[in-house]
Amino acid sequence: MINEKLPKIWYGGDYNPEQWEKEDWDEDVRMFKLAGIDVATLNVFSWALNQPNEETYDFSWLDEQIDRLYQNGIYTCLATSTGAHPAWMAKKYPDVLRVDYEGRKRKFGGRHNSCPNSPTYRKYAEKIADRLGERYKDHPAVLIWHVSNEYGGYCYCDNCAEGFRKWLQDKYGSLESLNKAWNTRFWGHTFYEWDEIVPPNAISEEWNGDSTNFQGISLDYRIFQSDSLLECYKLERDALKKHNPNIPVTTNLMGTYKELDYFKWGKEMDVISWDNYPAYDTPESFTAMRHDLMRGLKSGQPFMLMEQTPSQQNWQPYNSLKRPGVMRLWSYQAVARGADTVMFFQLRRSVGACEKYHGAVIEHVGHENTRVFRETATLGKELAQLSDALLDSRVQAKVAIVFDWENRWATELSSGPSKALDYVNEVHKYYVALYEENIAVDMIGVDEDLSKYEIVFAPVLYMVKTGYADKVKEFVKNGGTFVTTFFSGIVNEHDLVTLGGYPGELRDLLGIWVEEIDALPPEVTNQIVMKKETGSLSGSYECSLLFDIIHSEGAQVLAEYGSDFYAGTPVITRNTFEKGKAYYVGTCPDPSFLSDFVKTVCEEKEIKPLLDAPKGVEVTERTKDGHSYLFVLNHNATKVEVEISEGKDLLTAEELNGKTSLDGYGVMIVKR
């Protein structure tokens, strides 16, 4: 569990008492108790309050709040406050201010406005973390450290330029190696001195965010910036750990956030935590995928849901209310996929500035007689009852999907073949096909051990890093099934093409050669024509976007194109490789193909759905001490019927055996 001081599913969220007057505090505590809230995240953006000038630190307000809450049975998730530097720091030390993508030096304002390579920022961030660690190292209320907040945002200043050059020297050792990796003889870019290298942005190599003249330079800069921000996290983490190594340290991640390689970050965090903010039209499967991805950052260890809104958000184009029951449903979706906390932003709604219309447990009206509060209090009671059964249980999966941030960056930086190619969307297409079959999935990085899986999907594996092809081949040799797709095996980790024919190092595993790649507008379609019925696959399906022109080199051709000049040539292949199989999907298929395809591949490995459920009903499972806890989540607004062969619903204590009804947005947790 996260911390044995509070051996239950934590329930709470961000609390900013410093924004309120003393007369509000007692009322807050009264309502927190009514709602079952037992953890408050404090001090997230209070650096300016804690340190009013360079020499002075004042934590008296924080002492008071931590003690007051603890005396009322409420523990603290204690943040380090470094998510926004104070105004005095920006005024006196302008090196803390970022330079943006357009080359403009920022002024003080907003948040996440600190240069990660500023010596000043690093010095004072580490110092305040050290002061906090010393002061609260033995406080019984402190459950976990929360470093900074939602790290992100790149910088292009002179400090970052110098840091980039040093990072490159450490990575490549010599300019000769760097020039080779970046292919700098193209367009006369050969570098003879390290200080000739500048950050790639809108005034050097890039335009429109992901368009670049030199993929190698831009890819390395993204890795460098992710590493730089991670170094900032580690500085604060280590300052805290030296005072008490037993208090876990985390920072809140953001699902599929683009700019940071979260698999690297996960290795440095004691517990993964993340902030879940789906829009009104976000598919439930996409939220589920992000939960699974966060769980995958530490090989299936339970994670923290650090933030979600009780109802309304304030920053999306259309900030709809969560319909009655949806907050509860989405909270249980997080728990079902591995969360051991349910926490909100925010506990009391702000009175001013840009988050005053962001939802909260306590609304502006200030009392408990609101729909949102009633729903929150009901959920708090349920989680308290469920904790003994569910806490520290695990999700078990025989199927994995590979997700790699460097591969994502390289794919989206690629000068072609299609502006419509979106790595995350392509991964989600395979995920949703498995999700709709209620088949458990682990989202894994390229460092993960593959031997515990029966099937590994790696959509758009454009970048094959050194040693990864051998790792996949070993998996397949031993009986595993590997599935990859168009635009895979093209480049190495430096974004240099693997010569000798696509898909590069995967060519012998897949038993194919891809001669050309046709890219057409998304509305232009072709057909996948099955040569014969294969499992659930039969007949013809639509496909679009990219079309690999494939030659079999031993692979069985399962389907061919239906039209264009490559009609009758392979599009879906399967290759036997010692004890296992490797599939190649040479185009972007429609959802009906992917549905039939994942059924076929899973049936071959005797992997069955957790439950045969109606459309819109999500099913997943956590296990602990020999017991199975089946979560049945109805994302439909209307009642459905599901069949449970045997078990007890932990929420109602009802014994189940046969057909049972589940209300719209309803939840069952069935112990089996």
C-alpha cells in the first residue's frame, strides 16, 4: 500500500485554505467529515507565501493547517510548492524565466514558467524542498510528498542551449558521433564546435510544433527537455528523502501528455499519480487506456488518482456538468484499473482567478445541500467499506500494448508520409478493440519483460531501438504472438532509416518486405479482402490512411487489397517464427476489422473476455489473496442486463447468479 499510516483507499483532494479566511476552515472540516474525506493535498502553489523573499521562510500557516486537519482525522499529501516560482525571484533572477518556442523571453505570470535548466530555479527549488523535508519529516499527518505539479513545458533559453550541448557530449562522446547520428552532411549542417549547436525551435530548425528539418536534432531536444524536467523532480525528491526515506514521493502526471517520457519518470517515482480530466466527448475507452498506461509505468503497481473534477471543468471549450452518477462511475473506473486513491481538484471552489468555475466538493454556495456534495459523500462511504477488499489488489493481463514516447515523438516529427498519422490514435484503435471485448490489457514500455504475456501489440512501431528486435524475436520464438502494423521497423533510435528494406530489423520475424508506402487522404479508402475465413475474420473490410505494398518472404497472406494498382497484393500477413506467430497489418483498418482481428488473435491463444456484456458496459478485474473482484461499469444512460454466473456485489451485498439489471451509469463490484 502507499503508506501504512492510512491503510484504505484514500479519499480527498487539493485544498487551498490559504485562499480563505479562518471562519471558513471549521466549516470545511465539518463538510470533509460528512463526505468521508481523509486526505488533503496542501501547499501546491504556495511558494510565494512560504518564501516572501530570498532570505525568509515562513511555514507557520502550513503548520497550523496540517495540525488542524490531523486533529480532525484528515491526513496530508504535502506538496513542495514549486509549481510556480515567486515574483521576487523572476524580478531578481530573470534566468528563471523561460524562452518560448518562438524565441520570446517570458515575463512573470501563469505557472510552469520556470526554466528547468536555470541554476537559480534549481537552487531555490531544492532549498525549499530541503526545508520542508526537515520540518515535516516526522509529522504523523504527512502520508506522501507531492513534488511540484503537472510538470511540462519546454524552454529554449541560453541555459537550455548550454545544457543541451553538455547532454549531447555525454550521450555521443564526440562531434563525429553526433554528426553521424544526425546525418548532418544533409543541408550542410556539419558541426565542428559544440557551441555551434542551438535548440531547434521556430527560429532555427522547426515550424508548426512538429515540423522539422532535422528529426534527429528535434528528437534529441525532446528527450533532453524531458530529462531536464525529470532532473528537477529528482533534486527535490532527493532533498526530501534524505530526511525520511520512508515517506513516498510522487508527482502528478497527465496520462498521454506528449512532452515527457513517463516511462523514464516512472522509474524515479515511488508511486505513480495522475490527473484525469476527460472532456464531455472523450471515449470511455480512451480514459481506460490512460489509466492502464499509468498503471504500466511501474509494472502494474497500484497508482494514485490525484485529481479529477467532482463535476465541471473550467478550461475546456465546453465545460459540461458530469451527469448524476457519472462522477461515481468514473471514480470506479479508475479503481477498477488500479487506482488506490480517489482524489479531486478541488475541495473548495476558488473565489477568483481562472479556476473559480472549476468544480469542487464544496461549491460557492458553501453548504452540503448540493447534488455534487451528496454524490461525493455517498462515494466516500462506499470506498471506506470497500477498502479492505480492494486495497493493493492487482490487475492481471495476458495481453499488452507497447507505448513508447520516443517512438511517438519520432513518428510525429517524421517528414511524411501523412499529416493524418497520429501515434496515440493508432494505439487507441487497437486498445478500443480489446476494450470492447472486455479483455484485460497492460500498456507497457519497451523495457518491459514480455515473457509474462501471450500477445503483444505494437502499433506503428516506427522506431526500433537497439536490442528491441531481438527481444521481440525471443518472445515469439518461445510461443508468443506479436502484432505490428504499417510504418513499423523504419528507423533506429537516432531516427536513421534501417537500410535493406522495410520493416528493417523486423523483416525476418514478419516474413515480409514492404517495397513502398502509399499515403492518401483519410477519406480515400481501399478494401481488405480476406482470402478465406480466418477465425472471426471473413469477407471484406474498409481501410484507409496508409497502404503498405508488401511482398511475402515466407509469411502466410491472410488478406489482399481490393483496389488500386496494388489490388491482389498482401495487406494482412501471419508468419510462423519457431513456436510463435507474428502478424503484420499493412494499413489502417476500420473498427469492424479490428474487432474481428483481436477476437481471432485472442481465440488462438485461448484468451477470453472477462464477461459477455452489452455494448457500453466496461468490465475489468482486480485480484487479491485468491479472490477476484469483477468491476462491471455501465457507461450507458439507460438500464442494461448482464449475466453474472456467481458472486456477491460488494456495493449492495446481493448474491448474484444469473441475469441482473444494472442502472444507467451504475456500478457492480462482484467478488468471485
